Amino acid sequence: MTKVKVSVLFATFSLRNQGERTSINGMIEPMVSVVMPKVERFTILEQPHPGSDAVIPFIEDYQNKKLKSKSRFFLTSFLLFPFLKLINSPSTSVIFKIRDFLSVFEFAIGQNKKYDLFIGLESINAIAGIFLKKLGYFDKVVYLVSDYSTNRYHPKFFNDLYLWLDRYATTHSDFNWDVSLAMLPARIKVGLDPKKASPTIHVPNALYPKQIAYLPASKIIPNSLVFVGTLGWINGPDIAIEALNTVLKSVPSAKLHIYGAGEPDMTRLVKLTQKLKLTDKVIFEGFISDQVQLSNAIKKHAIALAPYLETPGSPRWWADATKIRLYLAAGLPVITTIVPPLGREVVNAGAGIITKDTAKDTTNAVLKLLKDKKLFDKMKKNAINRARDNTWENTYMKAFKETGFDLESQ
């Protein structure tokens, strides 16, 4: 086992707005709250996501549990600045990937200090770490994967490049941290030789202890449905609204509460609600950035919906569905589709129902739970049990230990 007093460099992304880091980022908060206090040095290399109001990376350096410095001087990024600003839109960009790769190199070489562990979110960061390890800047390199798809980009040559970079990182890092168990089998199907892959550790998304809280059935809002998350059609909010329209024929008091925001999706959903004459039955609660506050808001509802569309190539087929973990922690039975891998785990735990990605099938599942109190109570209990130990502390302590760093003794 490697020494406990370790130094960690974590390269990740964030969406920044009005000069501040938003809640849309690559696991910065859980890393800082759980890992940072347990290591001697923890440094974040924060690379603004395309579409942010900043394009130059940021550095936060923590030593002995305290923030020692913040900086953002990267010569390579300043040289790329005109090109970064020119094409700064919220989509994958080659120039931003070049910035990310160079920022890891520039920081590590400029520091001229060896880190025990480098964690790179996304393949481009992990590959930079792999090269720097060969130069003696890191002892171990972890490739952290929060999102994966076998058919993410078009044209084909661009997708092939994406898959090649992923394979290189998967086979040359010391460890792969996958948020979903479905990722490795998907890689093998598109060409990864499992014998060449580095050890893969399941590092699922998780929650803070304050988020794992529920209300007894007697205190929830009867017949209330809830949908949380981004409102793109692929996530199924349209299905949720259309299903409610049919549910109301059998349960007139039912309502749907939607937590999320963003255009043009909000306009689309409001128009659908008006078309179906459901303006008093669909409540748009807005976007709540504070995760504990969001958990407290949704636990008062009865049934949670995650009706992902069965879209070929969607990353949802291989990703970890954070919203489902949020639902379970609030003690809510979950209705989802075959898309998210976590959905099958939930069904096996007796805490949810899988349906087809249609309003009709979602309606049938909702009515089944609303009309069968015994089944509802059983699933609510199973949801609570399934979420009980799903904390960031447990997720990261296990991952670090399997990587060779026992942080639990701190």
C-alpha cells in the first residue's frame, strides 16, 4: 500500500458563468469535500468548458486542508486565446482539447514537483498525464470516465479519433475509474482488447449524507410525480408530461413537478403543457443548484420519473444516471426505461419499474404504483435501502484504496 500522505493533481472541467464556477462541472465539489482533507496536497486544474465566459484554465492549490493559492496564468492558453474566443460555443472543439492537453503539461513542468497521483477526467487529460509520468512528474495516472458513447461524433473519422484516444488512455493509464459498469463492455465491442486494458475500478456517482433523507409515506404529497434534470427531449420530460395527461383520467388529483431549466427546452415543454391543457397540473419548479436543497424539495413527492429515450448512440446507454441516485436517496420509487444501466440495478433491488420509452407504458407504470399501496410501500422501502450507503465518501475511499492509497486512516 502506498503512503497515505499523498499529493494529487486533478484535471477536470467546469462551466463558468459571470466569473463563477457553476454546479455543472466534473466532480470538483465531491473531490474537494471528500478527498482534499485526507491528502497532503490537492491541486485542481479547472479547464473551462466551451461556452463558458472564461477560456483560460484555473488552478486551486490546497495544502494541509487549506486553500493556499489560486492562479490562472497559462502561457499556452494565452497564445491560443484568440482562437478559443472565436469558437467558444457549447460543443466539443479541437482547439479546446489542445488547450486542455497543453495546460496539463505546462502546469506540471512549471511546478517541477512530483505528484503521487494524477487524475485526468476525459482521455485528453489522461493522455497528457501518461506522457508526463514517463517524464517523472507523476507516480500513478488515473483515467476518470464520467461519460462514454460508441457513436458520439460525426463524421465517422472524428468518432474514430475519439474512440482511439479513449482506448489509448484505457490501456496506458495505471487505472481506469469508470462511473458505470456498462462502459468496459461497450469499449470491448468497438475494439478494445480487454487483455491490454488497465485495471478498471467502478467509481459510481454518489451523494452527500445530507442528501440521503426521506419522508414517511404519510407526509408526502399524494399522487405527485417528479422529474429532475436537464430538459432535452432525450431525457424524456415530454414523455412525462404526455403520461400525466393520461394518468389524470384515472387519478384527477395527480400533478407533475419538473425541476430544471434552460432554453430552448423550456419553451418546448411549456407549449406542450399548454397544448394538452395541463398548465395547472404541470408545475415548473425551476433549476435548483444546491444539491441538498434539491433533495429536500423532491423528497415530498411520491413517484420519480426518468423516461430516457431509446436513442442509438446516446451516452445515456453507458453513463451513470445521477438523477436516479437522487431519487432513491429521497425514498422515491423510480420509473425509467432500459436505457440507463443503473435502472436495471434499481429493478433488481425492487425499487423501480422499467418501461418502454412511451407515454402509454409510463402511464401504466405510474398507475400501477398509485393504485397498489403495498407495492408502493415496498418499493419506497427498497429505494431507501438501496441509497443508504451511496455516499461520495464511500465511493472515493474505495476507489483510492483499490488504486493503492488508503485514505481512510486519515
